[in-house]
Amino acid sequence: MKYTRGDTVVGFEKLWFLQRRHAARYASIDADRESNAYLTTPSPSHSLIELAVKPIIALLDQPSTSSDYSFYHTMIHKHIREYFVTAVVNADAQNYTNPSEFIQRNIYFFDRPSTEALSVTIPSLELHKLPSSYSNTVSPDTIIGLAGLLLSIPDEAWCLNALKGVLYREAISRGLKMTLGESVEQSLDEAEVLKVEKSWTKLMHQYLRWALVASKPGPDGVETMRILGREETGRRLATAEEALKGLKNESID
């Protein structure tokens, strides 16, 4: 709100800012409650379930002409849908304004990105800001293989720590060694190695965001994979592979 000569003027951009801040605060309270059974249950007016999750589910369950929410509708049971939507809301609560806008912002959590949607948003497979002595190009087969390492995690171990471990200690580490080549065994400048590592980290995160949600903004890629689950993550990585190979075949023709 702005105050001018005793009159109160509502700035709607401020209202949306406050709405996002409130949603983020309620998400934080819910997270604290999950880890502390002694905290009291909030009133409906302070519950993200009542204020955001249920209204979002009501919209998703309506017949839609713009989207069939293909992934969301694979969840048959009501409690699974509520658990899933709650996870998405908690992950992106700082950007929550209203149910319809939130669904559109996070559309690919609910509707799988098609090969066509991925094909028009394919990121550049290049390592940026590398020292000139190293090649900055990465082949589609290489990035596909590194992303596929994440699927070595079994269903029962699919969690943030496991995903981060494989992404950083295996995928990015292997990419680093590929770029450095024989130099990795030599005494390299630490700052130089760090630049290469940062480049691989950026590329892997960029690739995963593209493969999972067609490069749309939203929660961190690792958090996105955790919410989607192993099976759906694998399905989307396979669709991304199909899109990349289609691009490769077009360049050959």
C-alpha cells in the first residue's frame, strides 16, 4: 500500500508480492510442522492445503480444453494427487499468486512436455567461460549418458541427497574428467579446474531443466526430479533423448 495525503492507494503489484511472501511463509510453517509433531495444526485461513492446494486440485480436475494434464491424471487416487500438488506448492510457494496462474507457471508438473515442445527449446550443448585450451562442445550422446546416471538410483532411495550425490559426484565429475582429459592427472591450477567444474554444473542443470520442464522457470531441477519420481523422470529423459536425436538426424540430412 502507498499513503498519499491521507488516502490509501492499493498497488496491485504489492498485493501479489505480499501474496507470494505469505505463501512462502505458510510453506515454511508446514515444513516445520512436519519435523515437529508438537506444533499445533493451523487454522484453515493459514493452511496452504486449504488456501492453495485444494483450489488448484479443483481446477485440475475440471475438464480442460487447453491441456489434458496428462501426468496429473495418471494419479488415480485422491490422496496421491493432494500429496503431489502439495509438494509442488511447497517447492514454488514463493511464486504463488492464485491457482490458475500457478498451474500455468508450473504446467509441466501436470502436463508432460511433448517432443515438439522440447524440440523448440533445445539448449546449446556448450560449456561456457572455459579456458581456451579446452573444447567447449558436448555431444548429445555424452549429455544423454550423464543425465541417465541419475536413473541408477532405485525407487526406494529416490530422494534429494541421493539425486545430488549422483549429479555432482558422478555426472558432473565425469564431465569434468572428459574435458580435462589427460590433464586431470597433472598439477592443474585450482582456479582453472573450478571454472571447468562450474561450466559442467551449469550445463547439467540447464539440460535437466529443459528435459524435465522444457526450460520453464520453477523449482530447482533436483527438487523437480524428487517430486516427479524416478519413473516419470526416466520417461522425460527418454523424451528429451528422442528430441535431441531428432535434431541430430536433421543436421545430418
